[in-house]
Amino acid sequence: NAGVTQTPKFRVLKTGQSMTLLCAQDMNHEYMYWYRQDPGMGLRLIHYSVGEGTTAKGEVPDGYNVSRLKKQNFLLGLESAAPSQTSVYFCASSYSGGGYSNQPQHFGDGTRLSIL
Amino acid sequence: GQQVMQIPQYQHVQEGEDFTTYCNSSTTLSNIQWYKQRPGGHPVFLIQLVKSGEVKKQKRLTFQFGEAKKNSSLHITATQTTDVGTYFCAGRPRGSAGNMLTFGGGTRLMVKP
């Protein structure tokens, strides 16, 4: 049982290049999330999805696009990379929440992305 | 929008000393979760608090949720080197739907053996 798998683990890009980060989960979770982690700023939500075929903007969506064509996969795209997008990117998944309680989020190992 | 602040940002302790991190939200929360991230690792869920004034314990870790559901704390008794890492709180604003969380900036704990 792999949980949440992110590829690639590391990548260096030049400004203006594009790339796609892949996230796959095998826990049949409805919800999936993309976060970026920068020193001292915790985890900031970029985009999320509450089900196959649906996506929504999070706290810091500018410069990113996402797609969720299959329930188990959530893709994060950078169309024209900028140095400000240098960060560690984490994908997470969870069951849907309800009432006063949330479901735990399960994280992948992260993608360390540097943009020169 | 909602803000979740954590203090301190860093904490160095001698092994065996106690440690506390505090989490404060600008809005009332439905619940709060705590995560631990080891150096070079990914966040791992520790616990969720839902009720006003709730206290939960996991071995040497004690978690509290404030009466007003706007603050929380994590206290570690007699730290060990295995406690090293960054501790994050994450909350969902009361009245919001779904499973979205706003994370605090984290407290990085370093333990000297």
C-alpha cells in the first residue's frame, strides 16, 4: 500500500519553462490537495479537488493549474516557471470531511523544485 | 481571510526538558489538527481536537483546545531526540464546508542530547 506518491522528487527548471507534477493515491480518497512549503510560512494551499473532474482555488493559486481526470491522480502544472515558485510542493489526500470534524490529510514525500 | 499563527518559530531544548508550542487563530475554529514533520520528511497527522476545552494525551504529548476554540497548544514532557521536527497546527474555520485546513507556520523543535 503506497499511500500518496509524488513524482518527480527533485527538479531544476529555468525561468519560463513548464512542467507537471504528478500525485497518485491508492486509498480511494475523494479529496486531494496541492500545497507549497516555504521556510517559516508553513503549508499554503494552492489548489484542491473534492472529486474526479472538479478543482478549486486555494490560498495561492496564481501561476498554477491543476487537473483531476481520474480519482486517484491530481496533476499540478506550472505553465511558465518563475523563481518565486521555488519551493517544496506537497500533495495530500483525504476522505471527505463532515460536521465539526475533519479527516486527516495524508501527505506524499514532496517535490523539491528549484527555478533558476 | 483566516490566519493561524504559531509561536515560537524555533525552540532549542536540552533532552529531558519540556516543550510547548502555541497556536492562535484569527477566527473561531470547528476543529484543530496537529501534524509533525521530521527533517526532510512530510507532515504526519498526530491528532484532532473538536470540542471546546478538549484535552487529549498521547504518551508524553498533551494537546489542548481553548474554550473559545480559537487557540490550541501542544506540550511535550521530557523531550527526547526522537521528538525533533516541526510541529504544525491546522484549523478549519467554523461554518466552512469541506475538509480544507489553514496551517500555522510551524514550530521547529531541536533537542540537544
